[in-house]
Amino acid sequence: MPEKKVIGKVKHFYDKISVAIIELNDKLKIGDKISIEGHDNVVEQVVDSMQIEHEKIEKAKAGDAVGLKTTGAVKENDKVFKVLE
């Protein structure tokens, strides 16, 4: 089973467009595999695009709040993990 590291949490989720706003406490970049885990759900995906204030970015750092399209529904305060291969 791959190791995981907490890198942030979901601040808000826009269900109509399936976009999560994630507050990061560590870095994240395009191509990273993440797992968003809540009380009753898990969404695993590869980060293929991120935005800050509607501008596309390749990488983000601790303290950033990024918009990320998700492959499933998530909830506020769900934990975001980076999956370490």
C-alpha cells in the first residue's frame, strides 16, 4: 500500500463544476497523485490542472489556496493527501 502524506484540506467544493478549493500546507504540482478523504468518501486522482485566482499554474506551495477539478464529489474539511510512490 502506497505511503500518503497530508498536504492540505478542502476549503470549499463547487458541486456543479466539480471543483475543490484546497488550502495547502505543503507543495503540490501537476502530475502528483492525490487522495481526498472524508468521513464517507475517497477520491483518488492525478493532478492535471490547478488554478489560483483563475490563472493556470504548474505548482503551488504551502499557504496557497488552489482550485482543482476533482473526479468525484468531496466535502469541506476533507483531508488532501499526496500519494508517495
